Amino acid sequence: MPFYHRLGTIPRKRHVVFKGEGGAFHYEHLMGNKGFTGPASLMYHLRRPTCLREVRLRGPLVWEADPDLRLRPRHLRLHRLPAGGSPTLDRRPILFNREVAVSFAQPDRPDEHFYRNAQGDELIFIAEGGGRLESTLGSLALRAGDYVVIPRGIIHRFALEGPARLLIIESAGAVETPHRYRNEFGQLLEHSPFCERDVRGPERLDTVDEPGEFVVLTKQYNALHEVVMAHHPFDVVGWDGYYFPWAFNIGDFEPIVGSLHQPPPVHQTFQGDGFVICSFVSRLYDFHPAAIPAPYNHSNAMSDEVLYYAKSEFMSRKGIEYGSLTLHPDGIPHGPHPGTMEKSIGAQRTKELAVMLDTFRPLRVAKPALAVEDADYLTSWLE
């Protein structure tokens, strides 16, 4: 998120001598993307962040695609997947292409290990659950409805309080707020459906000074590596900059409405390389006297549409349930189910809640998702 944040104790100038009360040096550590030209934060460690004892290969992360290449709309009931396990190690692959990967987890315990995704930014939608995200840059409170953005390379740990449901979107490029809602300085503009007041960064920095052996499970090269550090990774005494985990709750998204149907780009919340993410929230319907609030049939060439339903209600769909995910691929028109267009006429508002992912390259369905596929979805538009 392109705004300045700081926590803990830092020197007045960068790259100067900085010592603790006992006279020991604090060690600078610059973390950012795109070399030295992208957003970055400057951290100060009690110990050198380069002190490693060992690196072990835990194993490859293999995503296998559905071998059935028939072009068709898909409906996956994600909440019917097996539940339990870790927020990071028990993610089930759902959809992927070379720029974005979608997985789903229903953990029932917090992580005891540290985790770092070194090959992609992560955007995690918390459909259920809460707790805290602990990281080298501090602790961030989490609650249901949060989008949590974790830029690549940041060591973190999910301290969840009870069972949760997580939709995880991994991006080969940076996850950002939409360009058209920002000015040249990165500030969100007046017509943006949310602003910096809605965004939460790390709130508390708990410095841990502890030598030993600490394993950081690191994702890189489509594999998990056990990187053994010689000290606790949360030994930062202070930092400042623009590169840190942050959260935005879908309930703080202010919908844009009009007298006639507004297309999905007005609901855009994030962008990445090769995709956008939109939030569909409770809102007033179109107020033209002859308006049809339900979306019209459309064929979006060069775009696949994915919807995750965080409620069982959605204005244009029948037969979906809380936890459904639909994929409408490029090449086949999609639109409202029979009767939903007629039902929407004259309605005052919708109470739907959904996350939409539109990609600009085709998505493949991963094999684990096939176990919860609704095979009848293809013919569900027949009268």
C-alpha cells in the first residue's frame, strides 16, 4: 500500500550508526520490490538477518490441472473440501495460470512455524475467523471480511483464534490498489470506494531477542524450503517505509451506484499483473424507473471471471451456496440465471457479498477442486 508507516525506534537519518542501550549495533535491512526503485521499508535488527545455519528442501509444490479440456462454466463448492490443518501448509489448489494462483484453506489451528512466500505477493480474503498476523514488521489484527495483503518476502505467522476459512490469491506481480483511484503521488482519490482511513497496517512491534534455530518455511521455485535462521526472525526494534502487510475489510468498501446498471469495474478493489479483484457488497439497486438491476448477458473476450460467494445470496445466480466459487471462461457468454433478471426489476437493494477475480489469461482448474464440482452447472440456464 503506497503510504508511509513506522513502528518502534529508528535513528533520525538513514544509514547511520544506530546502537542499543547496551552499545550493541542494530543492523539495517532494506526490504522492497523492483530492486531499489519500488516500495521499500528499512528495518533495524538486533542480529544480522543473514545468519543462516542450514537450508533444506522440504519438497516441491505440484499443481496438477484437470485433464478434461472441455470449455464450460464451472461451479466448485469450496466449503465442502476437507477442513482442518494449517493456514499455510494445508491450502488446497483451486485455479491457476502463470500469473495468479487461487487456493483455499479451512484451518483449525494457528501456525507454529514461520512462513515466507518469496515468489509471489499474497492477497488473502478471510471469509470466516480472525486473530492476528505476526510478522517481522509487527502484529496486525485480523477479522472476518478482511482482505490481507502480504508482499512477497515478508516472514510472517498466522495466529488464528479458532477455525477459519481463507481464500488465497497469489500473484506473480505486486498486489496494488487500482491505478484509476490513485493520483500521481499514490493517494487514493475522492471518487475511490475506499481511502487510507479504511486501511490498517501493523499496530504493534514485539521485538524478540532469542538465539537458536528457527525454521522459516520459504516458498520459492514452486517448492518449500526450510531456511534455518540462527535467531528469532522477529528481532526488529524499529522500521519505516512503504512495504508492509496491510488489511482492508470488505465491509468498508463503499459501493458506487447509478440510475442504470453499473459494470463490474466500479467494484474494483485491487489490481495485479494479469488480473483485477472486485468486491460485491450490500448496496442500493439502480434507481431509474425502468432499470434492470441484474447484470446483462456478456461475453468478456480475453477475460476469465471467477466469483467466490461469501453469502448464499447473489442477485443473478441460482443454486449457489455460501462458499461456492464459479468460473466463467472466455469463449462462452455468461449472464443471469432464468428468472433472476425479472425478479430484480423493482427491487430496492441487494445484500450479496462476493469477491470477484477477473484474469486476462485462461485459468486451469486444479485436480483437488474436482471433488466438490457441481456437474449440473453447465445446464443450469435451461428453462
